[in-house]
Amino acid sequence: MDLQLKDKRVLVTGSSGGIGQAIAVALAREGARVAVQYRSSEDGARETLSQIGENTDTLLLQGDVSDADTVVEWFEKIDEAWGGIDILINNAGIDGERQEVADSIIEEWEKVLSINLMGAYYTIRQALKRMLLQQSGVVLNVTSVHEQIPWAGQSAYCASKAGLSMLTKSIALEVSDKNIRALCLAPGAIKTATNENVWSDDEKLAALKTKIPLNRIGKVEEIANQAVSLVSETTSSYVTGATVFADGGMVAYPSFEKGG
């Protein structure tokens, strides 16, 4: 099946490891041109480029997504290299420190929102300026099951992902008549270096599985394949303003599997 991604110009934020890295590699395999963005892990970003291979047109962009001026510079570099952008994938994000609201540190709470929500806003704003001129494009924002499921001690993370979901729906309406789609991909528990403390601990892993009807955590490749499908006009041209959950069933209330 031709996914119509050959030579598409794509920016994947937070693509120096984990889900972002897998998405960047999967898109490159479909023939897309990929801009790999990272904040601090240059080694990870170069590993992404290594997995992509030398035969793909790539860019390497460094900086903090929560800095609006830096984001402008990224898009200027994309303009110079490729003359615009076709697909934006916002994957950069952090969980933040676990803290209950009453005792929370304001600066830590704001940091999560500045990266997860404001950072996505900055990139979306720049991408849409270009997509509107060409009357085409796709914005895919990676949220989380926690755009819907509350998480005690992680209120900033939940608020940022729920906010990003609603931002996505709003811009989908704004650009629906311009041949531009905007949607979210919400992963559940995915095996990455970030949550190694959970999946490497048998007791913690067993407890986590009780929340997942498929009784396993996901792989980054599964999220990457879903992302590729969602940005493809072949498979998802009629999908916009929605969140697609790739979570093994976490949002299906597994505690109600047996009885009420």
C-alpha cells in the first residue's frame, strides 16, 4: 500500500529517543524527509539519524521547544532546506516531578505546561502559517491516555495533555476548509527508557498490567506505525479533530471487566 508519504517534509519534536525516535525512523522508511529535533541528547538524536540512514534527506534541530524564538529558528531552517512543511508531529514532552497540588512547586508545574502545551502551541503556530499558504498539511499531537484518565500527583501532566487535546480540536475546526487535518495520538503504557523503573520491576509491572485489558505494555514501534497511518492521506484522510488511543484498552475502564 502506498501511504503517499514519499518526500513529505516532516518535523518530529522530541525524536532523540523513545516514541519520537521510532516515529521519525518509521516515517523515513516511507520515504519522508525528516527533521529530528532534540533538546539535550545529541547522542540520541544522532542515533535516530543513524537508524534512518544516509539515503534519507534529514535535518538536525537542537533547542528547547518551550522557547518561542528557538522554534521560529527551526522553521526558518526547514524553509531554507525544504521550502516548507507538510507534517508536524509534536512528541516532545515531560512527566514532571510527582507532586500533589497543595504542596506543589509552582515553577515545576509551569515547566510541564511550558513544554507539553506551550511548546506544542509554538510549533503548531509556525506550521499552520506555512500549511495555510499551501492549503495542505497534517498536525499530529502526541498526547496520552492522561488527556482523559486522571493521575494523582501528576496534575500538571494531565492538564497539559488534556489542554493539548482541546487545542487540537479547536485548530481542526479553524483549518478544516483548508485541506489541513489536526488530530491526536494518545499512547498508554509504552516501554521506553523513561518508565524503565516500572517495566523492569516485576511487582510494578504486574500492577500496571491490571490497568491494561491486553495485559501487556506497548512497544514504541506500535505507536510509530499508528502515527504513520494517521498522517497518511491513504489511510486517514477523513480523520481530524479526534484522539486515537493506542493504549491496550486502558481508557475502556478495565476495572469493570467483570461485573459492576
